[in-house]
Amino acid sequence: MLTQSEKGRAFRGLHQRDRAFIIPNPWDVGTARLLAHVGFEALATTSAGYAFSVGRPDNTITRDETIAHAAAIASATGLPVSADLENGFGDTPEGVVETFKLAAAAGLAGGSIEDGSGRTGGAVYEIGQAMERVRAAVEAVRNLPFTFTLTARAENYLVGNPDLKDTIRRLQAYQEAGADVLYAPGLTSKADIASVVSSVDRPVNVIMGLQGVQLSLAELSAIGVRRVSVGSALTRAAFGAFLRAAREMREQGTFTFASEAASYRDINGIFKDDAFAR
């Protein structure tokens, strides 16, 4: 099993290759182990997926809950894990620093901070404050005894402000503040993704699985993207299958959904053979 230092170096190295990699988003220990079994090289938590899995809406999970969840995912496999740390759970740089110290202590190889304030109405922090918060997170992780990859997110598109010019301006500011990876979730076209990639000199993460643009890993690599996540898409895909099955039983009284279910033998065998499950 890799040490945290080895995981940190391995995770950073994934971003330095000449092609993109997929970092899927499990929502619990079981799905983390399944993704590791499939052969992915790193994992990332999803705030929405975790919230949905415990029957709550997104943005209602506390920092303590988030850190405990991230620690469980990080210890579930031998893979590096990056955590969705939302807005750092605090408006001040001091609050952000504390969050990233807790994240590092949880066994993570990376984490993200977003410039959405989390307030009603979809506000983003003023760019100066947002940049200060990223800089505080950078300073916190640079003082760690291992490599921690910090991702800075510009949330314009997710909060109803699809302003590409301002999004690029923010990502460039976060690059200047020292972020290792840049991320603007919700970009709606291949051209917009290419514009972001060409406007910065850090690895760029994009998200697939949202409504809108759908590109393959090969297409994203050709643009220059280095990391591809799916956010809550895997969670929603699983919940979609669950709801279709539930509605079939309730409305039709039939059970055809089971024909597409993974077999008991296969799932049980994966977990039985998983050393982390023992």
C-alpha cells in the first residue's frame, strides 16, 4: 500500500502526462472499491453525490462530515484521492487554511476550493477575496511534508453566470495565487474548453456528465485537458436506475429491471477479493 507521500507524488504525476486521465467520483466506500477494481488511477469525492447518498440536498453537509467522508474514501483503496471541499467551509482565509489542514490529515492527496460563496442566489466571491482564499489554501498545503495537489474552481457557469471572459480572468488569478490545477465546471462547448486551456499554463480539469457538451477522453486530450471528472453523474446514474426499478415495481408490478443488475456473485466476489474489505 502506498504511503500518503507516495500517493501525493503519484497524483501530481498524473497531471504531468501528455494526455488526460479520468478521475471518477465515488459516493461511498463500496463505490470507491468498485472503481479501484475497474482500474482507475485516482478518485475524487463529490459533495452532491455524498449528500444524495445520505438523503440530503447538496450544500448541506458540514465540514466535519465532509472530512470524515473524505477520510473514509481515502482509506478505502490504495489510490490517491482528491476531495471536493466546496468553498473551504469559510469566507475567511483562516477558515480555508483550517479546512485544508484537516483535509491533509484525512489522508488526501489533493482537494479543491471553489469561488462560489454557497449563499442563496448563487453568488461568487469578489475576485480579490476569491484569490486571497486560494492563496491561503496554497500556503497551507505548501507547508505539508508531502505533495498535495490543490485545484481552484471558478463557479460562474454553475451559478447561472456563463461569462467565459470573467471565468478565464478568475482562473488566471487562481493560477497566479499558486493553484496546481484549474477547473471551471459547466463549460458548455468544445470551443469554451479550448479557450480555457489555452488561457492558462496549469493542468485543466473539466467535468463530463452534465447536460451540454459531451466529449470523449480522446477529444478532451486533443484539446489539452489533463483531468476529467464526472461529479455527481455516477451517483445520479445509480439513483436513476434505482428510481426506474422502483417505479416499475410500483406502477407495473413487474421486475424486469433485475435483468440489467450486476450479479450477486460478481459484486460479492469483488468485495471478497478486496484486501481493503478485510
